[in-house]
Amino acid sequence: MFCLPRYHTNAVPWVRILTSAGHHVAVDVVETSVTENHALVSPNVMAPSALSRMIMRRRSSNIPNSPFSFPGVFSYWKRLQAEDPDVVIIRGVTRWFCRVAALCSILQGRRLVIYDQEDAKPSAWSGTWVRRAVFHGLGIPHFTSRLSPNLGPAKLGDAMSLPFGSPFEPARTEGLESRPLQWPPRILMVAKYRERKGHSLLLRALSAISSMPFSLTFCGEEATNADTAFCQALRREAQALGVADRLRFQNNIAHDDMISVFSGHDLLILPSRAEPAAVSPIEAAWAGCAVLMSRDSGTRYYMPEGAAFDFNPDDPQDIARAVARLIARPQDLGPARDACFARISSLASDDEILRLFETFGPGRARLHTRR
């Protein structure tokens, strides 16, 4: 069972791999969104308790995905008893729902696993290090979706790296990495419409190389008035920068249909700042796109090493430098795409991810016999 604030798209690969191997997976959340992928499992939405609603009102945070949204302890206790999971995997313990789920799991004597999106080997005595050290002392395993460039032995406060895989069935991605490149190159950015994601930075970078041929697609969730206003502001900015005729939006695409969006483009760029664990570059690489991303992104190590595959997200000129290098000629973009696919397929195979998950079984045994 996964206990998550919401059924984020980054959990879909894990659910796909586990269910295809014959495991039963349940997902408990406090929120759903319009672009989620419920093809494999429909998440169970936990209604906030009366205490939770009171806290959210007092903190002006009366939204389902508030950090203070949590079910009553007794109701979640019964939920766990009814589902009777062998393993409970909880997304951190900073949100109150995850704390309630962890408490109930421990008191019921269930196998509990914690995961986060922090460094696999954090600085000693940092908040992440201390939390993991405490769980380690309690005998509770901890994993992270980040990969570590440091392959040294695990130490106190470290977490096992368990990578995101492909959310798409292997049959759907077969051959996409060798599909013909289109020219002019088709650039894609997949991200929420938030300032820190860097949409404006990308527009400014591309305006600096507007003499080069390309098209640009922004793909995100337009679910609120704030999202719509953000998109309108981006259109105005693109107009002012002289690249509006190259920009289009593809919003509210169902996650299960995103493979057609990725495969309809050649290069994915994610210029977000301090991104904990972006999943869109991983999905794009599986679908045969070349990938450029911020060098401080939590999933940077899923892509090949070197400045040819990253940039400084605070510097539009450095973003322009990285993009221009790849879209100058088809013979440059093709090898970059091949390198990204080779890297992701070597790090995040279905078999390796399944093997890592099955080490979390009760008594560290396999959960079931694999089919």
C-alpha cells in the first residue's frame, strides 16, 4: 500500500511494475487531480477528520492537499485493518496524513517503509539525515527516488536509491528511441504552471537564439484560475520576445496519453530551480526524446554526465548555450537522444526496480512469488 498526498505521476511506474509482476497495490491519498493516471489503480481518497478541518480553517489552508489534511486515527486504523497490506510505503512524514498512516502501521505491527525525494547521501546532521537515522534505529527502511553519484557504502542517515521507471508499458515505447527526427526540432516543456518551473527563463533563452529554427510546446495542468492567468502571461511574454508564433500549449492531457506528446517532440527541456525529483525528463527519455535539465535537479543523474546535458537554471544565456548546441544540426540532436535513452534504460529497468521493492517484504523476504 502506498500512502501519498496525491497519486503523483512519478508513482505510476512503480505501480505498473509491481502489478505486472502479480502484486496487489492499493493507494491512499488526500487529493486527486484531473491529469492523474488511474488506469492501473484507483486511489482511495481519505476525507479529512473534524480536527483536520478545524486546523485547516485556522491556518487558511482549507484545501484537500493541505499538509494538515488527515483522516481520523481510528478511521485510518480501520482502513488499514480492512486492506491488510503486507507492506505500507509512506511518502515522508512531514504531512499529517503520512504521520497518521505511519503511526497506525507501527502500532499494528506492519512492515513500514518510508521514501522521500532528498539526496541519497545527505549532509551529516541535516534534517534529512536525522530523520533517516531515527527510522534506521527503529528498523524502518528508507529509500529515495534520487540517484547518488557517490557509490560508496551506505552510512547512517543514507537512503537506498530506488529509481523511477517508465510509466509506459514496454510495448508502447519499443522503437521510439530510434524514430526519425523532425526538422525544425520540436521542443517540449512539461511542468506545472508555477514561477519556479522556469517557463519565462526558457522563453528568454529561446528568444536569444530565435534565428535558429524550432517550435516550442508548453504542457501542463490548467486546473485553476491561477493556472489560466499564468498561461496568459506566458503568451504575452512570448509575444513581447518575438517567439509567440512558435509557441503552443497542450494542457490537461491525461497521463496515460502523454506518450503521444513526448513522442511528438524531439527535445524536452526542464529549467526549474531546485527541483526535488522531476519525472518528466525520465518519461521523455523513455519515449525517445533528448533531455536538457537544470544541473541542480534531483533527477539530474538519470541523464548523461556533462555540460552538454544540463545548464544553470538562473542564467538564460547558459540555457540558450545548451539548447543551441543540440538544435544546430540533426547530427547533434540524434546522438544526444541515443545517450539519454541508453542512460535511462541502464539505470531504471523494470527487473531492477522490482528486485529492490521485493526486498521490503516482511522479514525482508519476497512479497510473493513472481510470475
